[in-house]
Amino acid sequence: MEGNYYMIHDYLIFIGVFAIFFLLTVSIYLFSQNSRIKQKNIRLSETNKIIEQKLNEVQLEHIGTKLNPHLFKNILNSVQSHAYQTYMSLDKLANVLDYILYKSSNKFVSPKEELNFALSLIEINKIKINPLFDFRIKSKINKSDAVYEEKVFAPLISVDLIENAFKHTDFLAQDSFISIYLELENRIFTMRVSNKASLKNILEKENSGFGSQSLDQRLKMIYSNNYQLEKSSKNGIFTAELQINLGEFYDKMRYSR
């Protein structure tokens, strides 16, 4: 009887050890499988990021090929239609063309370069309008800002809002105006553009395609959650405000290197 007891006892110990060994083996196997799956998911995620980045680059290049000829045409039309003022704007024209030809193909430029380009572009567009027209431009640029000379600004981002203001403004209306405000402060870029548009231009603006669409696409692909673009219309006055947190974007660029 006592022998049977020891046999049962040894058998239970054997079963317990076997069960522990089995569970340990299964746990190790499941852990290794889980690690392999995690590694596979990480590789897939990295591959997807690379593919998404390549697609974004292709789309941005495609947008750029549409944007530059369009911009060239508008600038040349401005200069050609007001040849008598061309001499005074030659330096601005040189700055704009130099920027388009040699800077716009870069992935990023500095806020300093983009802002100089934007101000020159505004001056060129101004030669199309009557000197008595209500044109307001104000800038608040902190040249000692940490990102002022850093390569964090997508080239030609400011074009769309400037071009649309001049394109859709009703220059014949007595209460018509264009207002442009540029700011760089605390590593945040702000651009606010307002203009009075005619009914015809309002309809054209609502049905217009490429310009506004391309700006939204570029901002989303480049700056992701680090920007805000708000547009509003009231009593024929259009206002668009773009704000880009260049500081946060710059920090992400540095940490991702």
C-alpha cells in the first residue's frame, strides 16, 4: 500500500514537472513567435512609410511641374502689360526669377528666402493696379527668430494666397481692397490675405481648381499636423489665413535624422 502511494506520488511529480516543462516550452515558442510577428510588423510599417514618402515626393514633384510654368506666365504678363514700370521692378523680377529657377527645386528653403520672394512677388503684382488702389501690406518678421535662416520652409508656399488675392479682386469697386499680413514670431509663420471680390470672381473662385487644391495637398504632405489653413467668405470679402508651426516641424526634422 505504501509502495503504491510512492508510485502515485512520483507519478504526480512527473506529471507536474512535465506540465511545467510543456508550459515553459509553449511560452517560449509563443514569445518567439510574437517577437517575430512584431519584427515583421515593424519592417512592414517602415516599408509603408518609405512607400508613402516616395509617393508624396512624386506628387509634390508633379505639383511643382504645374506650379512653376503657371507662376512664370503670371509674372511675365504683369511685367509685359505694364512695360513703362518694368524698369523700377527689374530688381524684384530678378529676385523672383532667381528664386524660382534656383531655389524652388529644393525640398526646403529658409523663411528668410521665402519671405523675400513673397515680398518681391507682391511688388511685381502691384504694378498691375492703380496707385490709388487700397492696397495694404504689413509684415512683422523677427529676424532673430531661431528658424529664420533654417531650411524648414517649403518653397513657393506663399504663392497661392498672393496670386489668388490679385486674381480675384474686383479692382473697379470703390470699396475694393487687398490686405496682406506676414509674420514670423516664436518660430511660427503666419500669413493672412483678404480681398474684396466681385460676384463673377466669387463664382470663378468657387469653381477654380488647381491653385487652392495644390496648396492644401502640399501643406498636408509636408507639414502634416504642424499647420492650419482657414478660409472664410463674408459679404464678398475673402480671407485666408495660413499658420505653420515651423519650430515643431524643425524639431521633428532634427529628431528623425
